[in-house]
Amino acid sequence: MDDLDHALIRALRQDARAPLSSLSALLGVSRATVRARIDKLRKSGEIVGFTVLLKGDVARDPVRGLMMLGIEGRGADRIKRQLAGLPEVQAIHATNGRWDLIVELGTGTLAQLDRVLDTIRRFDGVATSETSLLLSTMKSVARAN
């Protein structure tokens, strides 16, 4: 991918339904070039889909946080399965460094978040944890699953 591809993706992340004419004006290239680039990015698998972000998607879980987990022993797979079964868990990320997993959480209230944090801390094999509340989000990119 070159700079034009990256600029095109940034523009599509802002408005995936932007007309080719608007994208071509923004990027300083022809509509045919924009169309060819989008087709190339789709065929290569860089763009895997387009999505709609609804008001309810943003407001559904007003209390959001990231929970970093340190896991003792070889319990990571079991803990990931347990986490996946919790409706408050939006994503589970394996990572390197101090933490073994980073868990994205979303709830309706702080009390609900507190309850799910307590539940996760009690999982056998969770040795340490640290949680950060997400106070605001400047940019969020919907991901295809």
C-alpha cells in the first residue's frame, strides 16, 4: 500500500459512502483512479467490507473500559473462553509486555462495570489486573469480523 491507498482508507473511514467524485477531489486523482484503488484494496483483502455505525452502537455501552490482565501459569486459553462468555466483553486482545491480555468492556453503569471486573478478577489464573476507564473517544473505527 502506498500513500494514496492510506489516504483513501482514511477518507473511507470517515465516510464509507462518500461519492467517487468527492474522494477524487479530496485525493487529487481521477474518479477512475479512486475506483481502481478501491477495487484493488478489496481484492487484496485490505478492505474486507463496509459498515454502518448506528447511534445505538455508540450509546449502547456508555461506560467503557480496558482491563489489563496478568495470567499465572498456562491458563490463558481457559480464561479467554471464560471472557468470551461474558456479554460485557467487547474484545479480547493478546499482547506482549507486562500484561497477557487486554479486555475491552462495555456496560450501562459503573456498578455493572464494577461487578464484571470483580467477576473477572475471581477467574482462576488471573494473577493481577489493572483497569482504565475510557472517558472519551475521538475516533472509533468499526471492524469487520
